[in-house]
Amino acid sequence: MKVIETEIEGVVILEPQIFGDERGYFFESFSLKRFEEEVSKTVFVQDNESKSKYGVLRGLHYQLPPYTQAKLVRVVKGTVLDVAVDIRKGSPTFGKYVAVELSEENKRQFFLPKGLAHGFAVLSEEAIFQYKCDEYYAPGHEGAIRFDDPDLGIDWRLPLKDIILSEKDKKHPRLRDAVLL
């Protein structure tokens, strides 16, 4: 796997080595040994999967202490724009974000260490999104930021009229008003 560093410390894009022929393809999607050697000493305890249609935007979510989560995310079907926002107080990149297109074609994965808000927007007709977490989901420790916070200025690559949010995601505060880590 090729590890591509981003402007936010600890946030990396992973490109697998894909072996393809007329039968299809094969790639190693995860190896704990290689991941720990090349990315981070992280033990994942929960895998999640979501299916969403075009225009669905999920996020920007995070877990508050003591349940902060590192995540390794990827797309099995379709295409999404995946976004990580640094919400670590005192970080030199606080309030900055990294966006990467993840798709079934590029098979890229995105690793977000603890201390980042996460969200994605579905750019294809449908997307199946998978992620590994190093901490269990704790409903009483959820945090979130508005997807359209003008201080962040994220281009979700979707027309505003096409964005579909959950009722919960419509009510999140801006970064400057959010409960942070």
C-alpha cells in the first residue's frame, strides 16, 4: 500500500496495490502488521457500513472523550467525497480540512486519527461506505459541526439543492460554537 500524507498530521490516504486480470481483481484491504508499521498503532474494535443515495451528506461527526475515535474508511460501491476536519484545540491545523474522493474504482482508503470531525457526501447514484473504528460508538458522547460552516468553507461538490441531510445533521452548530475535544 502507498501512504499519502496530507496537510493535517496523522491524516493519510492509502492506495492499495491492485492485482487485476480478465477475471477481476484482488487487493489486500487491511493488514494490521502493515498498518501499524506504515500508519499508526491502532486496534480497530468496530466495523460499520452505510448505504446512501446520491446527494446524501453525513456529517460532520465525532465522538467526545473518553470515546474519541480513529477511523479507517473506504467505499465499496460508488463514489463519495470524504472530509476530515481537525478539531484538536491547539493543533497548528485546527479548523483546516482535507477532502479526498473515495470510490470503488480507486479503492483508496482514508485514515483519520482521533480528534477529527468526519463527513462524506455521495457523488454517485448510490454508495456503500465502510469504516473501521478504534473505539465503540457511544451515543451520549456525540459531537458534530454544520456541514456548511462558512468558517470551514468546504466544497462538497454537490449543488445545495441536491444535498440530503438527516434531521439531526440539519441542527449542528458551527465549529466556533461546538463542544470540542
